[in-house]
Amino acid sequence: MREIPIPPACVPTMESVLVDPVDPGPEAEAHLKICRACSEVRVAYLAQEESPEALAPAGYFERLPERILRKLPARPRLHLRVGPFAWGAAAALLMAVGAGAFWAGRANRTPLVEATLPRTPSEVQEVLPETPFQDPEDAVSQLTALSQQEADAVLRILSDRQAQPPAKK
């Protein structure tokens, strides 16, 4: 970028404004009344603060977290506090408890042996219906569909069953 050249008549006035902007001297005051550019430079120079806010150095905020962490005391790592021996002992204990629970659960799974007498075929016939999964209303409708001789035979069988005393268990 090219600098704008300052006219030779304005150079001494600018130097006196930079030295003392409030009282630059009688010659500079006379020039400031004539030259509009020099008077604007004086106003801009007077508008500046004497002590601007201090700026943070470059990269200050980027390095701040690591500087804070460096000042904190170091925390010991977990694997240094709890040694490998402790982890091995914990694993062995866990395996022992797991194996014990597994074998204890299997101990109760043996079948119970009960003394039972085998059923006779007549008892099995009493327990099992003649036609499983049959609706009771369906038997009545089947009875009406039979001929007179077949219906008499069914009624005789039913009356014989009711006449027999129930088997003792």
C-alpha cells in the first residue's frame, strides 16, 4: 500500500501536533486555521485515548487452558493406584462366584424319582375321553343323528358305566 505524501508546508505542523496537540505553538496554530487536513489530524489525535486498553498477547486465550492445567496438581492415574494384582484378584473372585453359582444351579436340576403304580387300561379309558377336543353339545347332536338301534346301544353303554362303582385310587 502506498503512503499518501504529506505536503512540505504541513510537515512542521504535524510534528508540533505530535509533540503537544493541545498547544502546538503560534506558527502551527496559524497553519491549522488555513489547512483543513492538518486540523482534522489534530482533532483525530486529540480523540485518541492516552492509555488504550491493554491487548492480550497473540495466542493468549488459546494457551490459557493448558497453562491452568499445568498449575493444577497432577492426579494419579487409575492403573497406577490400583495395581494389576488387584485387577487379577477381582477377576479371579468373579470367576469363582460365577462358577459356584453355575454348579449350584445345576445341582437342583436332577429329576425327582417318585414311586407310581402303572395305570391299568380301564383307568386310562376313564381318564381319557373317547373323542378328545370334542364339544359336549356335539355329542347330543350326534346321538340324534343315530338310528334307533345305535342310539339304544349307546344308552346301554352309558347306563353300564354309571352303574359301575368308581375305581379306588
